[in-house]
Amino acid sequence: MAKAKKNIPPVPNKAKSVVKEAKGSRELLYGKEFFIWMTAGFLLIVLGFILMAGGNQAPNEWNADEIYSFRRTVLAPFVMIVGLVVEVYAIFKK
């Protein structure tokens, strides 16, 4: 038993014309300045991690001056927080 096919008229493809119009007038939500600020904030966060890392101690050695140095306990977290503030500023700037 073969089913009879109904004669359905073809539907005009409006989607293609809408896509063509959208491609021509497409703009980014944020501009070049936004990406510069975001990159600067990201680099500050990475710099903070780099400042926090380091040290070349043997596993059975304890050097409190190196572990609790100003660079690791104060400077690195401060740089990372500044990087996060720059990221938030970049997002809310517009």
C-alpha cells in the first residue's frame, strides 16, 4: 500500500535572504577598546600567578623567608586583584 503524496506548494525560502542581510550589517557588541582592556586585565592576572610561583627548595627543606616573602604574600595577590578590577571595568565600561 503506497500512500498518496499530497501536492504541497514549495515554501519560499526567506531565511536565506534574512541571513544575507544580517551578514552585511553585523557588528560586534564590544569594540577594540574593550578587548584591549580585557587583555590587559588577563595579563595582570597571569603576572600575579607568575609572581606567586617560583622557589626552588628541596622537599625536606623549609625556608620561611622565601615562602612568606612580600612578593608572594602581598604583591602577587594585589596584582591579581587589580587585574580582576580591570576585567570588571572593561565589562561595565560601555
